[in-house]
Amino acid sequence: MPDTLKNMLKEEYMMKKLLILILSLSMSVAALSSCSLLGGSETSSSDAPASSVETPASSEEDSSTSEVEEKFYNVKFTVNGEVIKTVEVKEGGAVAAADIPVLEEKTGYTMAWENVDLSNITADIEVKAVATANTYTITFDENGGEAVEDMSVVYDSEVTLPTPVRTGFDFVAWVDADENVVTSGKWTIASDITLTATWNEILPDMYIVNFKQDGQPVKSYTVNEGADFTNIPDTAEKTGYTVVWNADHLAQLSNIQSNVTVEAVETANTYTVTFSDAKNIFTGTVDVTYDATYDWSNLLTTVTGYNFEKLTSEEGAFVAMSGTWTIADDQTITANWTAKEYTVVLTVGNGGTCTQTTMTVTYDGHYTIPAVTVTDGYVFEGWKLNGTLIASAGTWSYDSNETIELVASLKTEEWTKNY
């Protein structure tokens, strides 16, 4: 209740008390005056005793003192525990209809205040909002199927839609007027609705023949029951593999009585590798399987005067000694070797000189060792390797992991004196 109204009621109450007090005093003065006129007699000229005259005044005085201050109570309106409005009402009073708040709408529900007597308020009251789920009607359009009864559904409840039946057709789904699919589950359509059945026609005595390769569809055909299917597509080529249709699957294409799936079978091809090697280390042939691992490292041995370099294909491409074979063809693999080079130190002692102190030679390569110019009294015999004379020119065939030293062989010249 507003403070202004409270103040007005309090002032009205105080005025009433003041008027009662004035009336009571006036009656008391009148009584005293009456007693004086009677000369102090204890009784009046009437038959009634003097005390009966004073009774009304005493009663009014008691009444004035028995009044108490008026009480007010709060009426709270709540939604989900939240107070949305509080109305203050005088004890014994009622909540005016205009003071009852209007509830907000909630999709699929009817909102109302609980049934509470608001006509005689004698205590604080909480009035709660009650949400009641609405009930709607589903009308089914079977669209050629057998009849389906209408359903009553409650908003937000679990609903299982019926599965209609139609001879020669498979049921697909229920759809609304906008062709949106409506399924079983929690019902969240806040209105009556008509659902229409959609169908797929079942083609009688027809089956599907599917061809697949690597799990992917290649071709698909529709054929009559009992037919012999002969329109077999080609398989897709796959590098390094022979691809054919599974023979057991193909056998099912005679007198077809069900759907058939024909899978492709891929078999890795085997190829022949022929080795070409001038050093006769890698010789003969080996078989390799496409996409399979191979290892030729155990074929490699050392060759005097040469270092192994690499293997190359017919196209000159590098071929690893081991790995996964990915050449889809028979191949001639060539082993490549590199001749070693050596540094030769030329050592000439006393008795001669040489124009070079070192030279570089290649194994199996042509070489010529420079001559030694001798001083008088000496003869150059040749170059020695480890004490053995070697040819001063030819094809180098000496192998060593270290620097090679050739030493000039010189001897003193002998003279014959005739006497």
C-alpha cells in the first residue's frame, strides 16, 4: 500500500478518537450538572436509578480504547520461484483483478496462476504460476496407405509415430505441409498438424547388380529375377597389378535371385630383373613383385681397383639396393663402378733426376712414368714398386689403400780398361 494512503487512514483514525473523547467529556459535564440541580440527591425524579444514566457514556469510552491499528499483508506472484509482482492488501481485503499480473506466453504451454482465494487476505500469500503442457491433434494423410487413426500428443512428451502400410510400397517418412520430415521423439510442434506419408514403390522381381573396385562403385545395374547378366564392365587398370572380377561373384550372375555385388580382385605382378655388370658381381636374374620389398645388398662384394657407385634402370634412373619395387616392367639393371685413383710418389736417389715428383693414375687406365735423367757414371734400370721393377708404361693394375711409392733404380756404370 502506498505511504500516502497509510497516512490518510492514520489521520482518519486519530480524528475518530478525538471526537469520541470530546463526546465523552460532554456527557460527563452534563451528568455533573444534573446532580447539582437535584441538590445532591442520590436519585432522580424518575424511577430509574442514577447509575443507569451513566452507563452509555462508560460504554462509549470503553469502545474507543479497544480499537487497534489495521494490518496489511503481502501477496507475492512468482514464476519459477522468481517474484514478478507484490501486492499489499489490508487485512480482510481482496486482491483486485487489475492487480493480478498477466503471465508471459510459453510455446506449447498454457500459463495460469494457481487457484488461491484472494478475496479475504489474512496472511502473506505466494501465488505460483502453473505451466500446463498443451495437447495437440495429429491427423494422418496415409497417401494411399491403410488408414491410421488420429493421435493426441502432449507438448514436450515422447511420441512414437505409427508406421503405415501400403501394398507394393516401402514407407519413407511422415512430412508436414512444407515437406519437412517429422520423426518420433520429443514433440515440439505447438499446433494441430496434418502429416502425410511418403512412399517408395517396390519394383517387383527386380534386383541390383553392383560392380566395385577398391571398395568404390564402378557400375550398377537393375535386372529381372532369373535373368543371366552378361553386360560385365571392364575393370580399371592399376599400375603394377592384374585386376579381374572375382570368379565366384561372376558365377552368381546366372539365374539371378537376389542382389549381387561383384568385387574386383587385384594381384600384384611379378617382374624379372636382369643384371648387367661389367665386373660380373651382379649377374643372372631375380624376380621382384610390385609393391613388395626387396634387398640386394648381400650381392655386393669388393672389386679390385674399383668402388661400387650405384644401380641404374634402363632409363638411367637410380635404383636402390633395397626398398619397395615400383617399376611395372621387366628391367635390365646396370651396376655402375668407379675406378680408383692413386697418387704415385716418384723417388730418385743419387745419380739422377726426374721432371716429376708425383703422378696420378687410374686403375685400368693407361699410364706412362717419366724417365730419369742420370748423371755421369750411372745407369737408369727402371722404376721399382716394393723392390720389383714395373713397366714404365701400360695399363695400371696396382691396387693400394695408401700412397704408392716408385723408386728409381740406378746403378753405377762399369768401365772396361784395355791394356
